[in-house]
Amino acid sequence: MRARRHIWAFFLFAILTALLHKDALRNPFYWDDRPLILNGQRISSWAHLPELFTHELWYNVDLGKQAPYTDVDTYRPLLNTSFLIDYQWTTLDPAGYHLTNLLIHIGCSILLYFLIIQFLPYCYALIGGVLFCIHPLTTECVEYVSARADSLMFLFFMASLSIVVRGLSLFSLLGGSLFYLCSLFVKETALVLPFVALPFLLIQHRSSKDLVKIFGALGITTVIYFLLRQNALNGTKAIKDSQQLIDFLVYYPQYFGRTFYDFIVPYRTMPMQTFELAGKIESSIIALSILIFFIAAIKSHRHLVAATFFAACCVLAPPFMAVSLTTIANPRYAYASIAFFAFLSAIVFQQLYEYEKNASKTLKTLGILTTIMLIFMTTRASKAYRTEELFYKNILVQNPHHVEAEYNLANTFYRIKDYQRAIQFYQEVLSHEPTKVSALNNLGLSYLRVNQSILARQVLMQAVALDPDNPKYKSNLALTYK
């Protein structure tokens, strides 16, 4: 009976993901997908696999040329390996890569369900899993291939956490450590797993002997990871300077609150949004919601609520290190925290039902209306990913002066041979960054395509002056004299 229930839950997660994101299979590549996949030099053959584990993420693109100039290093060999696997069966067809993202999201929903069911009854575990599965803030990780860095990391993270929490055996120690290492190989943010696991293990009243074994295994795994990372990168750039650390300590509570607000009112679903502090109304909603969460669970689940809330805090902290450096808050950074917020919601739903059993019809109605609302919002959010043009335009709606979005939109127009609009957006890019050489080069080529060779020559001469060693720019300049 229990196995049958689990199977039905799996089918439900798969069906919901397929219905909400079925059109993702027709999505193109965009943003980081283009360099990492279309221009990837080390994902076409298994012979390159060792190189993926001995170099940083972008070595796949430029063979390490830009690594010394980056602000943050990224050692993510399993992320590139996932692209390599997709390449073997789908080459450069975006559908195969998007299908993998859908399967990863289904897997994350299932593993969250398995974690919740170890603490709550079946129906509430199902509620938590469904809430995470259909939540609009998970859209980016499903619809945007490169965003799988967060969802794939969380898949291995949850596999490790579920195994460790389920029981203590040689299998659980080895399996939990292996999945933990895999999650670290996808994204560095998995380093918080031991902190996330501790409160859940304490709730289960694990003995000190068990805790020593578990955290000993996780500690050894962490050391192995850092040794491999050090060998590949020869250092770390996780923290730029003391000011970044101060910004983290000062603004993290606001970022956490803002993410919690976005979980409740999920309208900020597009990537590349500038981090903004919550306003008075938003702050009031955040404070009231947190208070309701704790009051609703204070009778019998206060320890579980505290553990889950702490887990949400932990998984959101590493991404904020990047936010404090770039001021860009992508929804995918909240992917893991959304799972634990969904867990919290399942706890609250159970407590409200037990307190007011006479109001069960009201709660069911509220649950159905919430589900319908989230499905509608997720469906709407996913439409913004249908074409490259829509993708970049929606980013610019929320962040009008995002130069990279303007540049990528201009490139999109150039690829579809809409040269007039390409010229318009290249000029917009150069108004913000006059020395962006690639934009100057592409603007010059756009002028050539509309037979404005004099303007093309002027722009390409600027590109050559800024980067005289680039043969491509000189070649393009020569075309203007023909």
C-alpha cells in the first residue's frame, strides 16, 4: 500500500511538471547556454572528461584564457559532465537538454517528498512536494538549461540528506557521502549540507556516536573536495574582500526576507534582477507570514519548523555571496530554499487542519485555490522563455539597463537578420559601455548588412583600435573597403 502511494506521488510530480513545462522542449538556447554548450570545446567527446575535473567551469569555453580575470572561481565538473552526456545523445538539439532539466526537477520534487514523509504523514508530504513542483520560482531552473547548476546540485544534495536522515549503515554513510560529493561537483553551495543535516538528525535523537560517524564521513568528503578543487584552481576567489563579507552580514536578512516574500507572492520569476531591499508593505507581509508559520506549528512541531527554517537560511546563504558581489539576484538562487519553504508550508497546513478539523472544507478549498493560482503563475512565467527575444525582453522589463541583456537581444536580432533592430540595441549597449569591443564589431557587421559601409568602417576602426591583436576585427574592417 505504501509503495503504491509513493508511485502515485511520483506520477503526480511527473504529470504536473510535464503539463506546466511541456513547451520547454521547444525552447532555444540562451544566455550562458550559448558559450557553455554551443561554443563548448570539451563536451563533445568522453576523451575530454578528465579535463572537466581538472579545470574550472569556463575552461570548456575558452580553455582557461579568462580564468585569471574572473571575480569568482567556479569548479563545477559535474555540470559540464551533464552537458557532455546530453551532447552524446542529442548533439546540439536544445530539446534534449531541456528534457534533462525537466527530469531533474521531477527528481528534486520526489526527493523532497521523501524527506518530508520521514517527519509528516503522507498527505502533507504530498502537499509539500506538489507546492515545490509547481511553484513559479522554480521556472528558471526548468526552462533555462544552464540554470540546472542549482537544480542538479539540489538533486544530489537532497539524495544525500534523505539517505543520511533515513538511517545509519555503511550504505547510508557511503551513499550520503558520494551524493554530497556529487552535489559539490555541480555547485559549491552544497557545502552547507552538514549544517542543514544536523538539526534534522537532532530531532531524531541520534546518539553522539552516530553523529560522529555521519559528520566524520561528510567531513572527509569535504576535505577530498577541497583537495581536488585546489588542484584544479590553485586557489579560491569565494570572497573578494572584507567589504563583501560585511555586505553579506548586513544585507543577508533582507535578502532572506525578500526571498520568503517572493515565495508567498511569486511574481519576480525572470533572471538578472537587481537585488532590492524590501519595502514597508513587503516587510510587513514577511514579518506577519513568519509569525503565522511559527504560531501555527508551536504546539507539536516547533523543533521541525526551526530545523526547516534553519535549512532554508543555510541553502540561501552561499548564493547571496554572489548576489553581494554582483547585486544580481536570479530566481534560481532560491531553488533550494523554495523546497524548504514548501516543507514549512506542509507543516503549517497539518497544524491548521489539526487545530480546526471543522474547517477542513475551508482548508481544502484554500489549498485548491492556491494550487490553481500557482499553476496559472507558473504557466505565465514559462511563456517568457519561449524565444530568445521574449527571454531578453522580459529581463529588460524588470531591469531596463541590463547591458548584457541588451547585448544578447541585439545578437538575437542579428541572427534572425533583423539588422535595423540589431543596430538599435547595439547602439544602446555602446551608450552604456562605449568600449565593449564585441558590440562595436557586431554593430559594424550590422551596418554592412544594410549597405552602410562608411558607418561600418568607422565603427570597426574603433574595434580594431581597442583590440589590435584580434584578426577577426581586422578581417571585418577589410570587408568595408570592398
